[in-house]
Amino acid sequence: MKRLKLIPVIIALAMLAWAFTGFSEKYFDIAKSLDIYTTLFKEVNAYYVDEVNPKKLVETSINGMLDQLDPYTDYIPEEDREAFSIQTTGQYAGVGALIGIVNKKIVITNPYVGFPAQRSGLRVGDEIISVNGQNVQGKQTSDVSALLKGKPNTEVVVEIKRPGEKNPISFKLTREKIKISNITYFELVD
């Protein structure tokens, strides 16, 4: 009678041991592959005929690995995380204005209604000259956008040239969490 009670326990233990054997073999293969990769990477970096860019090599290898998977698995580098987050969630901390390049100048193309840029009086067409005293003329929109963004409840000073105004105008804005609505305009049709 005691033997019959032990049989299910023995079977369960055998199945458990068999299950973990697969895991250990899998992790051994992963560790071995990573060791080979690391060794090869070090050798190429140290002895390759030309100078190599280690970051680019790693990104290329990551993208090559992910290309073997489905088309939806993607790698987002650290420097692109914030832009990806804004694109997917529609949230960031800043002044609430879309900027762009018009006639080689950084201008405000859309101050979002109800956010610091619009509330302070910034308008479409205002050319941004400086952000926190840093000249932004000739810079990329991504660089200027990074200066305008920051932690919520921190201040940023934006100096602009406004069409029709002789002197530059300075605005002190307080950054806040910005939530971009997917639908900016709606109306009920009869």
C-alpha cells in the first residue's frame, strides 16, 4: 500500500527533474553563445585591420538577431526611448508647443491649447532665438525640443522674434506634463 502512494511522488519528481534538465541545457547554450560572441567581439575590436565602432557593431548584431524573429520585435536605443515614449503614450513634460523649421529658422508651428506655451502668449510663427540663454539658431528641431523638455514644474526661458515686433520677446514658462490628445478637433454633424 505504501508503494502505491510513493509512485505518484516518484513520477512527479522525475518529471520535475526532466523539466529542469531542459532549462539548464538551454541556459548552458545561451552562456556558451554569449561567451563566443564576447570573445569574437573583443578580437575584432582589438585586431581588425580598420578602426571599428563598437556601438555600431553591437547595434548591427542586435538588429540582425531581431531580424530572425517576427517583424514586431524591435530594438529602441537608449537615446530614442523618450521619443518612442512620447509617440506611444502621447505624454511628456515640456511647454506644449510643436516646433518646426520654416525658412531655415526654428519656429513655433502649433502651441497646444491649454498648455504653458499657449497660456504665456507664444504664437504660431514665433521664431525661437534662445532657450535658457542658449542660442538655438541653426540647430536641429530635436536639439531645441530637448531643451524645451524637462522635469515638470521647472522653469525655462524662451526668447523669440515675432513678426512685426522690433525687439526680441522673452517668455518664462513652467514645464508641465503634456498629454497630446489623439483628436484635436471634433464637431457633431447634423
